[in-house]
Amino acid sequence: MRWKERQSLVFTGAPLAIIPALLFLPALAYLVITPALRHSIVIAVILFPIAAAAEALGLYRLLRCCFAKPFDLLTAFAASALLVIMVIAAYTGFFLAALAGLI
């Protein structure tokens, strides 16, 4: 895989993976758990599949770049973006576990 292809994979995959991961917890809190808007369930039904598809596409693009043969700066950037996503997933899981303990 050429440098430009890998660069495109990283620079489009990282925002596609990180932004929906950051969006999930506030959207869940304000649209599903404590609905703040009038039609929040409808918005959640539309928003969550779109965010899941963007997350899956972003992770796929990052993983394609992360496991490429030459280890260079783009591989390190893709691996660090995956690390950020794992941290976001961990604190989301802790929050949801704490919420489940309260309910």
C-alpha cells in the first residue's frame, strides 16, 4: 500500500472513529436515559445507526492502516487513534456500569 493511500485511510478513519465514540455517551444520556427533547427517541433511532456505521467504517480504515507492513509515522498515528478509542470505550463502559448500578 502506498503512502498516500495509507495517509488517506488514517486522516479519514480517525475522525470517523473518534467522533461517534465521543458522541455516544452524551447522546445516550440526553436522548434515551433522560429525554431532553420532544422527539428524542426518534432522533436516537436515526442517530445511533448512523454513528455505528461511521464508527465501524472508521475503525476498519484505521485497522487497515495500522496493520500495514512498514512501521512508520502513519502506523503509529493509527495505533494511537485506536488507543484513544479504547480509552473512550472504557470510560463509556464504566459510566454505563455505574448507571446500571443506580437503576
